[in-house]
Amino acid sequence: MNKERIGFIGLGNMGGRMTRRIVDAGIAVLGYDTVAQRVKDAGAQTAASVREVIGYADLVLLSLPDSKVVEAVVEGADGILAHCRAGQTVIDLSTAAASSTVRLHGLFNARGVHYIDAGISGGAAAAEKGTLTLMVGGDAAAIEAAQWIFKPIAGKVMVMGASGAGHTTKLLNNFLNAVSLAATAEVMVAGKKAGLDLHRLLDVLNSSTGVNFATQNRFPKIVDGDYLEGGLTSKLMTKDIVLYIDRARELGIASVNAAGPLASFGLATSLGYGDLISNRVVDAIGDVSGGVRLHGNANRKGAN
């Protein structure tokens, strides 16, 4: 087994699950989170600070909410850059702005530290099973050297290119996820109001050109009242859409399809579903469509 010492910063919904997979693979992890109990729940050793993690670890993984938090952890007065040393590797598993990632890569490179961006997809269920898809950017040799730490958490690792390529790929994927979820939610509310059998409607969609991840994996559960709680919230989905729009602007791409999902998840947040799983967007659309619920277990807005 590789003898590198492992640190993990940010053990929330996804980071905690990934840490548990690494620990269960027999790899000791020193973890830091602002909520110390999360570190214990994941089975890691608890660090008192980011500085302690960086002082200990050869390889550090980050799973943080967005680029602003990543930048604060990296560039803060007592952050990673202040205490890192040449030869270390930092792997950023966050959903982050590629422009920020490239800038941080330059700062780390100047200190002899490898900085790898690794967007993740698959949600909480895949994180628990160790079957995430990783979209990785950075120095090819550093990525190859880090493959061993990816094995407990990922079923597929796709090397996408230089620094920022992994996080760009993640934003492209998340935007399509947002489009399909928002559009399918609207269609399912329409089907309910039209009096259609929703299970049959899904059977039709899944054998027709409307098929997508939401029709196959989300709505077969939602129509029976199971929202698959615990995944990406509407607030975070909105954040990801905005990151995609920013990246499209940087690339000179006309983002003509962003208005729909941005409005849908913004509506969900405004109606009280912002901190619940983004699948609850269907209830937000239902609320403004006459109080529609797809199922008989009509948990109203803001319910858990």
C-alpha cells in the first residue's frame, strides 16, 4: 500500500462519504471540518486546523462548497499556501470555477506543490458505494501518481486535460443535470394535472426520446413520495448553474438554455425548498401550478 499520509478538508455531505470509503480501505486519514463531529462520523482522525492537516499530510483532498471557500482555505492567513511544502499534492474535489482553479494551480506550482482539480459526479449514493465518476485536470504525472487514492472512491476516472479541465467538465455535466431535472419536473406536473398515470408516463419517456437521468433514476422514486433526500440542494444547484454561465461567458459561448433551470431552482429556493434536495423543484413547480403533488404523501414545502 502507498505510504503517503492523507489529509482531508471538508467532510460534509460528499466529503464525509468519500473519507469513509478511504478509511474503510485501510488508509488512515487526518480530517478537518468546521463541524468536528463530521470527522468522527467518517472514521478519520480529527485535526484542530487546516494548518495541522497540511503539516501532517503528503496528499490533501478538499471537498468544499465553492471557489470562495476553496480560496479562503487555500489563501487564508493560516491556510494551505501558508504552510504547504514542495512535493505535496492537493486534490480539489469541489465544484469550483475553472478560472479560480487555474489561478490557484499557478500559486501552488510556484511552491512546488501539485494541484489537481477533480470534479465528481454520482451523488451521495455513488459516494457511499465508491462508484463516483471523477473528471480530472492537472499535470499528467501528478494525476497518475494519485490514481491509488481515487480507487476507493471512484468507479471511473477520466483525465480531461490541463488545470481547470476537470472542473470545467463538472460544470458542463451539472448544467445538463439541472436542465433535465427542471424540465422533467415540469413535464411530470403537467402529466399529473392531465390525469395521466405517472408510472406509465415514465415508461413512455424512458423508451422514447425524452429519456434522461431524471426520468430513469429520480422520478420513479419521486412519484411514490421518495425524494431521495440528502443530495444536491436547490441552492447548490443554482450556484452550479451560475458557475456554468460564468464559464460560458469566459469561453464566448451563448448560454441560451440557462434561463429555464435558473428560474426553476430559484423558484424552489424562494418557496422554501432551497436547503432541501434539488428534486424538490417538482414541488415548487407544483405549488405555483395549483398545489400539485405527484404522489399521495403530500409533504408540503419546507418538509423534510
